[in-house]
Amino acid sequence: MRRFLDALYLGAGWLAALFMVGVLLMVLVSIGSRLAGIYVPGTDAYAGYAMAGAGFLALAHTLKQGEHIRVTLLIGRLAGRGRHALELWSLAVGSLLAGLLCLYSWRLVYQSRLFHDISTGTDATPLWIPQLLMGLGTSVLLIALLDETVLEWRGQRQQHAGDTRHE
């Protein structure tokens, strides 16, 4: 199971990187087409979709690498059981919020598909397609937060650089 979860987080990270390359390509196509006097519709919209996809898909990988910004003013001063309890509480609240974000992301995808919602740009993209990336990214983030919660509960959570545990 650990190998599967680590592969899931890494795969989401690679997909995020791929979408960042997509942003670059859309910007280059937009610049090149303007210089050539050719109109290529939708490049701005597709760059935005790729940027959103990259952001959401990178969330879980970033969390598992210990790169999310943490405010350690209080937790950095704690050790032992107090720190463990606060870590569990923080992860539980994070999991709850990620669960809500996941639920409402998938609800948005469903409603956009149901109502045939399309972008207002010239590309007229069905919005549920780029919104899938948000649903996918928040789902993987939820799994990662639940994973971190279980690891903290068991005392197996990995310590990352910059983590100041006083145990």
C-alpha cells in the first residue's frame, strides 16, 4: 500500500509538472502567433486551465515532501504528547477541509457537465473537462492528508528539513 500511495503522489507531481510545461507551450504559441499575425483562439484560457491543473495536482506531492508552508509558532515550542496531539488535530482539521474541498470540486464538475457549462472565451471549452483536474488534485490531497494523519497517529510520520521536533 505504501508503494502505491507514494507512486500516486509522485504521479500527481509529474502530472503537475507536465501541466506547467503546457502553460509554457500555450504562452509560447500565443507569443509566436501574435508575432506571425495569426490568431490562435483559446491560448490564454488553456494556459489558465493548465496552471490550475498544475496547482491542484501538485498539492499532495508538495505536502508529502514537507514543502507546504507551516506556521510553527506554537507547535515548534511543543514536544512529546502535546506536539503529537496538536499535529493530529491539525491534520484532522486539514483532512476535513480537504474533504470539503474535494466534495465541492467534484460537485462543480458534476453540475458543469449537467448544465453543459462552457467557457465564455472563443474556445467554448466544456468547463467540466478542466475542472476534472481540480477534483483529481483535491482527491489526491485528501488521501495524502489522511495518510499523514494515520502516520502521525502511529508515530511513523517522516520528519522533513525545517521541522523542529523537540522529542
